[in-house]
Amino acid sequence: MGKARQQFSMDIIAVDIADAEHRVYSIIGSRHKTNRRTIKIKSCDKIDPRESSDPRVVDHFREQLATMKPIPSKETKTKDAPSQEEE
């Protein structure tokens, strides 16, 4: 078996982008015994905590999530489309 690169994403709680990158390097390095120079981070984006399924993120934002409105589902009707009742 040889070395293989695998793409993945992680939800991290951090103050800024530099802190998030540091935490990813730390987590991956400790779990898989890899050096920071072998880890390549393609992007680092801020997400809505309602989109995360990571237990640490859900626990950290628990009080905020309780007061936030749910994310609209993709199945909801748009304002431009007439409903069945209007026709």
C-alpha cells in the first residue's frame, strides 16, 4: 500500500483564518502523524453554524441556534413562481 491523498472538509471553531488553519494542521498532524508541510489547505471559508453537523460546532453555537430561524429548504416556493391556488 502506498501513500494516497484524500480530499475532505472540516468544520472548525476559530477566531480567524490563521487560527482555523493552525487548528486543522494540529488536528490532522496529531491524528495521522503528518507534518504541516505535507498538508495542503485549498480554501478556508466561513460557514453558517446551522449548516454544520460537527458536534463541537453544534455545542458551541447551541444558544444561538435555538434563536435562529431554520435554513430555508430547497423545496420552498420562490416568490416569482405562481402558486397552484392563484391560477
